[in-house]
Amino acid sequence: MATLTPEMKEFINNNLAWIATVSKEGQLDLGPKMSMFVLDDNHLAYHERTAGQHYRNLEDGSPLVICFANLEQKKGYRFRGNVTLHSDDAIYDEQVKVAEKNGTKKPATIPVLEITEIQDLSAGPKAGTTISKD
């Protein structure tokens, strides 16, 4: 697994996440996820509240790509890895409590990305290069 640095965690906590999935028919879906959070040093997760196209794509085995970017800083990261949907376990139960505390909709599932690759999306000659890969 690739490991998040403290700097990456701070960046994630202060910027909007965008995710990409793909349908069985090859249709790409891209959208923001305001509930994205760092689960631990090797995992990102979010509350899948709408149970819409991203959810269906992930249920069908789509890969998950998560990106963060900050236009003012001209900096960003892309995360790739293996996704697991948590709908009936301790991770899910804990995040349902978080949703209740925050007054947000109960998630249908908690997609958790085990990070295997981190890429630099900063402007300049290193854009798109791999920072860490397992």
C-alpha cells in the first residue's frame, strides 16, 4: 500500500475530492464527494449517500480514482487502488454515527480505497508523475 504523508492528509482535509468510476458499458462518471475523509495512513473513504451511478458502477466492479486539486496553489493529488464497499460492518456503523452527528443523510455504503498509487497533479514538469506505488 502507498502511504499518505501528513502534508497530503492536510491537503485532503482542506480541498474538495472528485471521483471517477466507469459503467459496465464504458461510460465514465465524474463527480465531487464532499464527504471524503482520511480513514488511516493507507485508506480514503467517503459516504455514498445518493446510491446513484457511482454506487452502481462500484457494485459492478468499477475501479475508483480519487483526485484533489487546489487552483490557487496549483497543486493536487490523484489516488488509485482497490475499493471495498462497507455496508454492514464496524466501518459502516461508525460512519452512520458520524452522519447522524453531522445531520447528513445515512450513507448507503462507505467505499474505502486502499491506496496503491499516489500521483502528483501539481502544475509543472512533475504533473502526472507517480509519487508512490506499491
